[in-house]
Amino acid sequence: MPEARTVSSEKELQELGAEYLYSDGTTVRKPVNWNSGGISWDKPGVYTVTGEVNQSVYYFPFSVNRADPSFFQW
């Protein structure tokens, strides 16, 4: 994602995501939870916004007292 983007609404900001590049060359977009509380949408200007990538966290081990590796049916 570029360091600077121009958006004019909360909706446009929420549509911006982070693009992950994996070592095998594949990419995936992840949504970002933006901290936009300091933006006055009715006043043009330059604002600095931070955010946190919204991603699932899977703790290891997935299950206790099971063989390794753990397999689960989805």
C-alpha cells in the first residue's frame, strides 16, 4: 500500500486493505481496521491514520493430547 492515499469518506477508507506478498510469490488482500476517529470528513486536509490488519490468529497446538500434525475436517 502506498504511504499516501486520497479518500473522501469513511466507506472509501474502509475499502483500503493491506496486500500480503508471500515467499512463493502469491498475494492476498487483508482488511484493515482503521483508526479514523481524528478525521473531520467535512473538512479537507491531510490526516495521518493508523490501522491494524484484521486477520485470524491460530494458536499452536490446535488441540491438546493429539498426534502431530493435527488434522481437522472443515
